[in-house]
Amino acid sequence: GSGIDFRMTTSTVRDNNAGQNGGGIASLSNESSGHISRSAIYGNEATENGGGLFIYNSTAVSNSTISGNTARNGGGVATDFNVSASLTNVTVTNNINDGIYTDHNNGVLTLSNTIIADQHYRNFVERMAGFKVKIDMMSRFRSPAEQKETLEKLRKGDVDILIGTHRIFQDDVKFHNLGLVIIDEEQRFGVKQKERLK
């Protein structure tokens, strides 16, 4: 509802159907915010966006599982244009038609270790090869020239998903329209670093 904040803790949302968006949960008002924690969202279906969860406001999801959901875009999670959403310690798996879908937003996956960031980058590139998803990486494994090129593409909106380490928290990293933040091992990052992404 308009202006209503919601919290969902230790809950299960399963086997629901929606005509359009958010088979399990549709967080629709842009005047409210939500927080979902320690919950399971599975077996839900939507004809358009976000089989498990459709986000159209500022929503944080933590320590939860989103699995086995179906939608045309974002079987697990879909966010609409110009929306701020964060997923922390969330497992998004076995969803049909993309685990996570963001409409015209940049997404960022932040990892504390350069080697793991590189592994995730290679996996994302391989798994998204058949889709029109532009993936890039920021870490010390990239040369200054490569990092400069990535920064320019990121500013212009030519990067859909950025995978990186602490490097993404530096002042020269400017997102075109950051809509989704996934932080792995959140405790390894400082409060000021995370606040910079808001």
C-alpha cells in the first residue's frame, strides 16, 4: 500500500500465482520500504515479472532463500526501473527465466576476495553468454586501462552487472542507475562502504 513499510521475518511464501508481477510477494508502492529476513520464497509464479519477488520500492532482503519460482522476467526476483534493492546472504536458485532481473538498472555483486570475484565473473560470463547481459569486473586483476574503460562503460549504463571487490567502493566508481546490490560476506565490508552504494 502507499506509504506503508513492511517487515517479514522467519516466514514462508509458497505456491502462489499472480496475474502479472510478484507471484510470491509484490512490493509495489514507491513511497514505502520493506525488509524481508530469514524467509523462504518458493514455488510461486507470475506471468510477467518476479515469480518469487517483484520490487518497486526500496527493499532489503537478507538471510533468505528464493527458489523454484517462475516468471517471464526474473523467475526469482525482478526489480523495476529506478528502484533500490539489496540482497545480503540470499540464495537465489533453480528459478525459471533468470534468477534476478533488473529493468534498466546496474547490478553489483561485491566480494571480499579477488580470486573469488574472478571466478564469479567467469561463471557469470559463461552462464549469461546466450543473453543480452553486459557483465564486467573491477579488481586488482584488471590493468589501469581496463579499469578506466569499465568505469566509462559503467557511467554510460553499458554495464548491466558489475562484479568486484573493495575496488568498487572507490570514489571514481559511478553507477548509471544502481538498482541491485548483492554483498557476499557482508561482515567483511565497513558500514561507510555499504552506505556509499545507497
